[in-house]
Amino acid sequence: MPLSDSKLRGVKASERAQKLFDGGGLYLLVQPTGARGWRLKYRYAGKEKLLSLGQYPETSLRDARERRDAARKLLAGGIDPSAHRRSEALERRISGANTFEAVAQEWMQRLSIAPITAAKNRWLFESFLFPDLGTRPIAQITPRELLTVLRKVEKTGKLETAMRARVKAGQVFRFAIVEGRAEIDPTLALRGALKAPKAKHHAGITEPRRMGELLRAIDGFSGQPATMFALRLVPLVFVRPGELRRAEWQEFDLEAHEWRIPAVRMKMKAAHIVPLSTQAVALLRELQPITGHGRYLFPSIRSATRPMSENTINAALRRLGYTGEEMTGHGFRSMASTRLNELGWRADAIERQLAHSESNKVRDAYSSAAQYLDERRKMMQAWSDYLEQLKRGGEVVPLRKKSGARR
């Protein structure tokens, strides 16, 4: 006799398991513990099998009958319901592992990058890409679909963010292709489809008289010792602000007058050598008793286990009275690039010292870092001497014509 809801509500557990049959192989198994689960008994390929259809009352009598009927339709078509369920579960797991968000998370976990860069990547994905694309199977995302998402960012006026989102999405798609989870990178079809942001130039002082004024102002800075030394060192080495603030003592060989920055911390992911002038080495020896016992040259004031904040140098320049339109931490690179070119130093040596790009011909990490090294040693010492002369208010060194600039 078929079951009814009233009968099911009145069922009590007993010392032994009970089977309450409904018909068509469906029954409710009542355990001594009180647990009640739907089961379907059927035969496939000559063997008796069981299929769980859910727990009562979460799965009602009506729901259990619908699941029984669906299973019997599979049987009528020669399909084992148990095998079909396992196949569906596997497909769901594979599909879940191949969503855009799942693949992007895996890609981010495999990167070996600075924590602040990792945080910026995560912010970009979580704020602009995951909301619309996160649950989509990565292999099914089309160029048009991706463009629609990026255009939403573009319409808010965040042109640079939209471009960066396209670049990061492309890196994830190419990772998926290598891993065999996608066939195409839809970002390739979007080149030129987004509005290009206006190029931003980092403010930097390049006029010799004003350079001297800035250097004298830096010498008069009163604040945290680490900040003071960072301000005094950055004009001499003109590395990127992130490379400066995360500098570690183990990277320095003061006897050899060298700072070797590992590839993992460089923007272009190529190792870099910074020749140190006698002035730079003197500064570092003065700093050593203050922070040399720790990991970082310029630790955070809150914790010695972290480097100083990325805004520290700019904030110090503001304290000295320089606005963001006048001078920035990155502006010391513009200062060095402009003046060294005007002073006649070879462009290749300057670009290599700025670490603007990795050589296309020299792929070995050390060989690339060591390009023009002898010339760069002379240039970095001459640059420090030049800055010292400007700081003293001495005569401005006359410019040289590039045709005669071979040092």
C-alpha cells in the first residue's frame, strides 16, 4: 500500500531498522537512531542495487517519488542511475574548479610576488572581474562578454583600471590554456577596444638649482631615522620606491660597493645590480647600527618585520614643502634620467641602470644585470659627486654633447 504523509509523520523508531515501501522500489528506511532516509531498490545488468534519494522530512514524499520516477526513466534508457549521479557530481566538481574565479585564485596562489602587489591583484579581481565573471566557466567566456565587463569599469572613468583588468584577465586566460582548461584568450581580440588612459608622468625636479635646494632640504629633514636615511639614499641610487622601501640588508655587499636586487622584487622580473658610490656606502654604514640587526634597511615604525609604508617617501617630501606636482619618490628616477642624459652619459647604460627593460639578447639573469656594469659604476659615482656639488651650491656642471660622451 502506498505511503501517505500522515503515516510518515506517525512513524516511530524501533530497536531494528524498518523499511516502509511506497511502490516502484521506493521505500523509507527508518533507523533505530531515528534517522529516516529514502532508498530506491532497482536492478541493473542483472544486479540488485540501491540509490539514496535524500532524508525525510527534508525530502518530502512527493519529492522522493519524483526522484524515483526520474531514476526509472534512466533505467528505461539503459542508464544506471547510480553511475549517472556520480558522473553529474564529477562534472559539477570539474565545472566549479574551472570557473573564472577558481582559475584566477589558483593563478594568484602560484605567483611569487610582493604582498602589496598580491593585494592589488586581489582587489582588482574582486572589485571588477569576479562579480560578473567569477562563476562563469572560463572556457565559455567570449570576447564580447569580457568587453561588456570592462566597459562597465571604463564608464566610471577608471580607464587605467579597465586596462589593467584586461591585462590581468589575459594572464589568467593564458594560465588556463597552459593548464588545459581553456582554448582561447579572449583578451587578444580586445586590443584597442578600450579607451587609452592619458600617460601619467611622475613629477620630478630636473633643474640643477632646484635639485640643490631639494638636496639641502632633505639634509635638514627631521623625522624617523629610517625615513631620513631613505630620503638621503634614494637620490644616489634612484631605484623604484618599492625596491627602496623593501631593501634587505642581505642584498648589500658594502665592501664590493654593490646592491643586488633579486628578480622577484623587480618590476621587470629580472635581477638588478645597483653600484654604490662612496657616498651611498657611507650612508649605509651610518644606518647599519640603527636597523642592521633586522631584515629591512627601512622597517615600518609599527613592526620591524615589515618594510616602511609605500607612502612614506612621498609623505616626507610633503613635510618638506614639496607638492605632488613638484616631486615624488618616483621623481628621483626622472631626475637622474634627465640629467644623466644631458650630462652626456650613454643612453644604454642609463636605461640599464634604471632597469627599464630586460635585454632581448641577454636572458641569463646575472649577465643581464651586469650589462655595462663597469660603465655604470663610474656613472653612479660621478652622479653622487654631481649631486654633492649641487647640494653645496657649487657651480653647475656644464652639459656635454652626446657625440663626445663616452666614459
